[in-house]
Amino acid sequence: MGKKSQTSDDFVWQRERCKKCDICQKMCPQHGLKFVDGVLTRDQAKCNLCGICALYCPDQAITIIKNVKRKT
Ligand code: SF4
Ligand code: SF4
């Protein structure tokens, strides 16, 4: 199989936990989060998966899953 040099990280938002307090939007250094029709939407071009939003969310509604694969 071919070599992979991809990074596969993921951003998960759990709607049922979110209280729409807006803290994540305010804390994001990239200004990459906003609510669109009640859904937290991440601008993938801006987000670098730093995890700050997940850290500051008081309801643990955001999870950043790091799964970095490096080419050897
Ligand atoms: S900080 Fe958490 S609870 Fe608040 S709006 Fe963001 S995801 Fe929702
Ligand atoms: S992971 Fe960092 S850059 Fe991405 S949305 Fe959250 S705070 Fe913003």
C-alpha cells in the first residue's frame, strides 16, 4: 500500500452538551468558530486544531481528537 503522510485530526462538537454560551467563539485565536442556524461551525481554513475551544468550553461539548500520522 502507498505511504501516507496525512495528518488526520478531528473536531467533534456535541450539540446536546452545548449551551451556546459563545465562550469557544470568543476564545478561538483564529476566529474560526461561529454558530450557523444553531450549529457550531468551524472554518477549517482558519482552525489549526489548537484545542483552546475544547479547553475553555465549560460543558465539554468540544473534543479535539489528535491522530497524527507521520511519514517515516
Ligand atoms: S464553549 Fe462549549 S457550551 Fe459554550 S458555545 Fe462553545 S461549545 Fe457550546
Ligand atoms: S481548535 Fe483552536 S483554532 Fe480550532 S476552533 Fe478551536 S480554538 Fe479555534
